[in-house]
Amino acid sequence: MSDSGHFEVHLPLNVELMLKPYSQFKAMLAIAKASLKAIFRSPSAVIFSFLFPLIFILVFGFLSSSTPVIRVSFSKESDIHNPLYDSLIAKENLKVVVKSDKEVSEELEKGRITAIINIQPVNPAGYPKYKVGLRTSTAAADRIGLLHSIIQQVISQLDRKDDPNKPVYAYQEEKVIPGREYRTIDFILPGQLGFSLLSAGVFGVAFIFFNLRQTLVLKRFFATPVRRPYIIFGEGLGRVVFQMITAIVILSIGHFAFKFTLIHGWLTFFELLVLSLIGLVVFMGFGFIVSGLAGSESAIPPFANLVTLPQFLLAGTFFPIDNFPAWLQPLCQILPLSHLNEAMRNVAFEGAHIWDCGRQLGILGLWGIVVYAVAIKVFRWE
């Protein structure tokens, strides 16, 4: 009894804790923390998320750039009614870009177009009948030599058909404008980062939730007050934190070791992390589907490879999609990784911002809606 005459009841500490309202948010954070520790303790997770992409970045960082397909444009004043024009557009390793003058000039400055070709008639009654000029930029210095060889070879073949002593085409020196240097790492790093996110989202989520079911951890969670959505969010949050650390490491090494272009500095770095987060969330949906469909642990790799391998090969990870046959390119443009890679390259090198990548983000969003709708249907708790 207290001094005031009232009785005081003292409950044991464990009973007091039981009477407090249960915090779903704290439970989710605890699950996320445990999941993150488990990921760092997994050699395969560290190898595939850190080591595998970094090996490719190191290899391609030391290689010089080479572009099998040369993208060119013809000036608006160019004479397109002559054999040289017909022969050039028939070349398989030349891709003609048709855009507005402003867009062509911007792509030329950034090195996405190697040159603007101008074919002009000069002497219809004599020889040479045409002069051929080029407008290129310093950003395309690695490809202009190959373009020179292609044009000179075509001109030589055409002259031999007529009279070798009377050349029809006079090939002039090119006009060079300043441009930004486009390194191999500027193409390779976004592709490797995108594929790292895809692999982690599919393989990581699939194996985690399958093992949680097999080891009855999920079943034990059901005996706690933690609600099912918080279990998923907790495990997913651990995966997201790990992959964001991976993205920071990959971008930092690429920028400081190999001068990967971050056109707007820290703002670009942050925008790339936001794109990484969006891509990872979409790719994790594939992991939930694989986890639900796989009947055994050995079945996970085949299912996961059906998702990751086509995108690894066709989504512009190592080579531009333009290099693939025309009939295959529409399929490449459907894949979600293609649009994540494109958005990252546009932000990192082109100077675009996230709000300029509406088309790519829209397609990723559509993929996310479809994937999670399927994941809800096939995901299994037991």
C-alpha cells in the first residue's frame, strides 16, 4: 500500500513488455537487419553482386573503344540520287540516322553519330562530278578512321566501274567540331550495374524466400505478431540496402578509377542510384515469381536464367542494340533491362535527368505492374 492509501501492483518486466503495443515497423527493421547480415555472410551473394560486375568493369576499363556499327547521317542538302548514296546505305556496318538538324548536331557532339555526310554535285559535264564532305567531332575520333576506309573503298569501287582515270567523286577532308569523349566505360558500366541489379533481384529473392520456406522460418514467423507484408518488406529491404551499397561501390570505382562520366557530378550520381532502386524493385518481382514456381532449390537456376540470360545478351549490356539484326531489335526493346540501361546512359553521359526518361520509366513501370500481378498469384508461403 502507498502512502496515499492506494494499492500498487507491480507486474514482472516480461509481462509489461507483452502488454505494450507491438511495433510492426520495428519488427520489419529487425528482419531487414538480419537479412542484410545473412547476405553479407553469403559468399555467392558477394561474388555475384560485387566481384562479377567489377571484373567486367576492370577488363573493359583497360580496353580501347571499338564500335562495329558506325552511325552516320546525311545532311539535308546532300544529293541522295547517286550511286555513292545507294552504296553507303546498303552497307551493313553503317546505320543511317534520320533526325532533325538540332538532334543530329547534338548526337554528333556527344559521339553517338560518327559523321554527317554531304554529297554535292560540282561539275555535271566534267570530272569529278561530286564532292564528298564530312562533318565529325572529336568525340568520334575512334571511329572516323573506319568510316574513312568505308567511304574510300566504295568510291574506289564505283570509279573502277567507269573510268579509273576520271574519278567521279572528290573526297574532301572532314570538318571537325569539339565533342565530349565517349569512353568504353561510359557504355559498359551502366550495363554491368543493370545486370548486377537484375541478377540480385531474381536470384537473390528467389533463393532467400525458397530457403525461408524450406527451413520453416516463414512458418515460425506466423507464430509471431509480425504481419505477412512486413515480413516481405523486411526481407526485401535488406536486399535493397545491400544492392544500393553495391551500386555505390560500382559507380565510385568506375568514376574515380576509370573516369566514368557523371555529367552533373553528385546530382547524376544520386539520379543513377534512384534509377538503380527503381530497376531493382521491378527485378525483385521476377524473383518472387521464380520463388513461387520452383518446386526445389535445383529448379531455381533454370527458371532464373530464363529471365536473366536473354536480358544479359540482348539488352545492350556489352554491345549497342543497333548491332543486332533488324528483326531482333524489337525484341531487345521490349526487355526491361534495355530501358534501365538506356536511362542510366542518358543520365550519366547525355546530361538528361530522371524526368527526361519518362518513356524508359513508363515501360519499367508497366513491367513492374505485370510482374507483381503474376507474383501475387504464384507466390507461396509454405
